[in-house]
Amino acid sequence: MKKRLILASGSPRRKEIWFHNLDGNLYITGTPGRRDWYANLSANPEFTFHLKQSARADLSARARPILDRAERREVLTGIINKLGG
């Protein structure tokens, strides 16, 4: 899956990322630490979700960081369980 990011400069970029579908909600994840794509989505939450494998589509989307610890724990637990962990 790739997503197109609109940077502060206004120029679009594509970035290949992991995402997880939990009960119809899509979650983008990354490794700990500073990530440019996260900073870009925080500054410009509107982006295009570009599907390129089993389904092909460009979907308008809006990012929302999960800052609440309980909500983050629930989502991460769901992802781990879905991955068989």
C-alpha cells in the first residue's frame, strides 16, 4: 500500500507503509521514533490512500493520531492479536 502525502511545501509524495484493518477501520503503523510521514500527516491530515495490490484504488482519507493511551493500547492489542501474537 502506498499513500500520497502532501508536504508543507505543497508537493505530493508517495510513501509505502504498513496498515491494518480492524473492524473496518484502517490504522497506519510504524516503528518507534521520529518518522517524516507521521510529521507530515500531523501537519496535513488529508491524504490519498493508494491501494495497489489485491484492490486498486485511490481513496481520500484523513489521518488522526491516537494520543489516548487506553485507545492506543486497544488498537495495538487488536493488531497484535490479528497478526497471531
